[in-house]
Amino acid sequence: MTTQLTPAVTPPARRTAARRLTSRVGRVRELGIVVALALVVLPTAIVNPRFVQPQSLRDLLLNASIVALLAVGQTLVVITRNVDLSVGSVLGLSAFLTAQHFADNPGTPLLLGIGFGVAVGLACGFLNGLLVALGNVPSLVVTLGTLYVFRGIDYALAQGEQINAANLPDALLDLGSSRVLGVPVLVLVAVVVIVVAGVYLRSYRSGRELYAIGSNPEAATLAGIPVAKRTLTTFVLSGLIAGLAGALWVARYGTVDAAAGTGLELQVVAAVVVGGVAIFGGSGTVTGAALGALLLGTITSCLVVLQIPAFWQQAIAGALLLSAITVDRLLALRLAKALRTSEGTSHA
Amino acid sequence: MRNLLRWETALVFLLVVVALTGQVGTDGSFLSGGNLFYLGLDIGEIALIALPLTLVIVAGEIDLSVASVLGLSSALIGWLWNAGWPLETILPTVVVAGALCGAVNGLLVTRLGLPSLAVTIGTLALYRGLALVVLGDTAVADFPASYTSFGTTPVPGTGIPYPVALAAVLAVLFGVALHASSFGRSVYAIGANEEGARFSGIRVKRVKLSLFVLAGAVAAIAGIVYTFRFSSARADNGVGLELAVVAAVLLGGVSIFGGRGSLFGVIAGVLLLGGLRNLLILQDTSTEVLTIVTGLLLLVSVLAPSITRRVGTLRKAAT
């Protein structure tokens, strides 16, 4: 992959040109999503001005925030050249257990209950990580397996039961609808997670090492990076975030059964890929992935507002994903060409 | 290679265990003709799609869009039937449409060099979306009994359901193609070392493209089978089936990295999953147990070779 040509591995002579190019393309990438967002929102707003009123914008962000959260966790995993297909099931399991915990223990403090959901997710992620890192087994297969296992446990625990808003504490339900300075709390939580993960990936040594692992696992091992440990960490973080998303799911929807979040994994992977995270690892940002989630969610909302039959939505989402990876690929090919040219000039 | 053989032996052993415990546990009704008939019907589509998918995965790629192609072909059958087409024309058309879907996947993967995982997650949404566009949320069910009976009656003179007979014939064809032809050897070569395969003169892109086309066409055939079995053409037929098929193929010992695996193992994997499912249903076990068992089997199938390898190196180190 061309993305392996990050400044860190480029010899000094070519560093500046290469860095300029990579950062430019990186910026173009996130800018591209913002432009796409504008292209989707503007026509919709012209047809139906109510679409850009604060209330509907809030709904837009609120709907995207849970997928965006999962996309952040997925980004950490995908950057290391792995994938976590179990996030939908982890979210479902955590959502059900959190709701059950609140329903069975009416006096539970809010944060403790949410922490319970996070702990469920963390345990699931730890299991995934152990299997991938120590079992030396491809993550696609492991997480496909745990996708089934976690969902099966979810169904077995729920026994067809449903937990309704009536059994949940008001504090939790308020969390799903309350706002700070006009911004929904769930959106704020998502933003905090995005910022923390973004800073970690950008400025921390272990965060940078994730990119190195994804670019070239063998080289990363030889360079002394603890690959297994880092891989385990990314899966734990992805599970932890999915657990948090499960608890927030309860707050947002108020009603939970064992099917919560079924099939969400594909939406999340789609958001990550649209957001410019290379599926073979080594490049991408959490901001891009979160913007990808926002873009996919916005398109769905716009189609509703534009009264395009709901049947078209999935086809359009699929077409969009395909065009995103195609454009990405073409950009990468151009970047590779440009890098070769700049190498030529620096030698001369 | 020896690990692989061992895994297939283990699969057959597991199959026998499941069959015997089933036979004892259900007082002989598990292996009765009637039950085996339903077992066969139940795994028909998975068995069909698993055949070309095995080749795709052996070649080091993946196709997650197969269940959506199944849904799209089902929707097309309903739509064209409503438009007054005769079924004799509809069925070949649908298979061609499936092959086209596969070709789109294959072209995006081979010509643009995109990862098949990303491409087929995209077409998973796209093809399912097209199915919804074509048929909406309506169901078409007024097919003539002469066609729908294929899904409920055995091949005359035998107790074998038509879908299983079809899968068996295709299994032989795919088995010969993969294990006894130069095409099959090139599929393994591509999966083991794509660059090496290209330098040894194998037309890598063309082979891969043909595998995706095959997967699309067979998924469309599975769509026909599905539609007539439930005598209902719906856009959401077979949602989520892709994961079950991938699970069956990997359980059969095919390496997700390509280059290793056999069709025999995959067939054993499909039978094992189908047998367990059927057994649990006979025992009135809840379906969630089945979900857990499917997942655990998948995990064991990938962990087992890794563990045997590790034990092997430990032993070598000890001597």
C-alpha cells in the first residue's frame, strides 16, 4: 500500500516532499467527506428548509453518535490491519445487561450502571484480543465467531424478554434526551471519545505504533514494537467503546431486547472505510471515521426528508461506499506516482 | 497439509459423533429418511453457495455479497413474474443477473485492486438495496405448483430433495475443478502466493474474476432454490446468510488467508453445521444455543491448527 510511505520510514532526503504530499492527501480526504456532507445537506435544505433547523440537526447528530462511537473503536482495530466484526453483538449484549442491571437494582447510581455496560464490553473485547493476539488467528474469523457467541449469549440471557423504559431509572433516560448548551449529551460523549482517541493516535508513542503495526507487522516486530500487546489493547478498547455505546443505546432508545444492534457491524465498517481508514491498515484517522458515520447517517435522513422511497436508501448507501473506496484508491495511486516523482527530483 | 488432513478427519469424526448421539438421543428419528430430507432442505442454499465461496477464499479473496445476490435474484424472480414473464425465461435471466453481480465484484477487485472485503461489504448493501428497489416490501407467492414442488418433494425414486441433488452435482463439478484441473491448481497458487503465481504465467486477474462470477451465478441459483422452497419471492430473503456460509467454509478447514483447504472439508463443515442445527431443533433446544455453538465451532476450527502448530514447535524445541 502506498500509505506505508509515512514520513517515519522515509529517508531524510525525501522526507519533506513526502510529508507534504501525505498530509495534503490526508487533509483532502477529510475535506472530501465534509464537501460530500455539504453536497448532501444543501440541496435537501433548499427543498425543505426545516431540515437545517436546530432540532433536526440535533436529531441528525444524535442518530449518528452511536455509529460514530463504534467507528472510533473500529478505527483503532483496522489501523493495525485487523477488523472487529463483533461490535454489533457486543453492543447488544452490553445494552441488554446494562438495562437488566438498572431494572433489577433500582437504586443503581447512573455512572455505576453505565460502568457496568462498559465492563461487559471490555470483557468481550479482551476475549477477542486474547484470541487474536495469543491464538495467532485472523481477526476476521475470530470476531465472526464471537459475533455469533456474544449474540447467542445475549439471546440466551434475554429469554425473549424486553426491558422497557418503565423499568429504567429516569436519570438514564434523561441522559438520552438532555442537552448541554443545546447539544445532546450523547453527542458530547461521542465527541469526547473521538478527541481522546484522536490525540492518542496522533501524539502518543503507542498510538503511532498502531500505524506501524498496520503498515508492516514484520517490520514493527523487528523494530521492537510489542505487536501482540498493542493488538490486544486495540481490541480491548474497541470492546470497551462498544460497551459504552450499548449503555448509551439504552439511554437513547429506552427499550432493549436481545436483537439490539444486530447487523450494526457492517454499517460501522462502512463508516470507517468511507472515512478513509485503509482496510489493510496503516492509515486513517478517527475524525475521518466519525465523519464517515455522520455522512452515512445524514444521507439516510436526507433521503427521508426528500421523500425518496425508503427502499432506495440501502442501494444508495452501498453505491456511496463503493465510490468512496474507488476514489480513495485512485487518489492513492496518484499519490504513489507523485511520491515516485518527488523521489526522482530529490536524487537529482 | 498434514494439519489440514487432520482437521478433516476431526470433522468427519465430529459428524459421526453428532449422528450417533442424535440417533440415540432422539430414539432413532434423527437418521430417519423423513428427518434427513428436511435436514437436506435446510442446508441446501448454504451448501450451494459454500461451493464457489470455497474457491474464492482459497484464492485469498472473500465475497460477503452472496446473500444479497440471493435476495436480489429472489426479488427479480418476483418482479419479472409479476410482469408476466414465463418462468422458463425468468430463471436463466436471474442466473445471468447473478453472474453480472459477481462480475461487478470481480472487476472492482481485479481492475482497481480494491480489497474484496471492502468491495463486497459495499455490494452487500448495494445488491440488497436493489432488491428492495425492485420488489419493495411486497411478497410474490403465486408461483405454479410444478415449480414450488421442487422445494418440497424428493427426486423421484430417491429420498433426496432436489436442492441437495443439485448441490451434489455442483459439488462434483467444483470438486473436479478445484482438485483435478489446472484451473484449480492456479486457484491454490494464487492464494498461496499471488506474485509467484503471476510470475509463473497464471492469469491471476482473469482467474479471480471468473471466481467472483461463479459465486454470483451460484448465489442466484441458491436464490431460485430459496424462492421456490418457501414459494415466496421477497427482497429480504436470506438476510445475514453470508456469515453462516463463511462460517461453514472456514469450519471446513479453508484458510482465510488463502491457498489451503479442500472442498471435502467444506462439505463436511456444512453437514456438521446443518446436522447440529437439526439435532438441536429436534431436541427443542432454543436457537440461541445453536448460535453459540456455531460461533464456538468457528473459533475452535481456527484455534485448533494454531494450537497444534504451537505444540509441534514446542516438541521440536524439546528434542
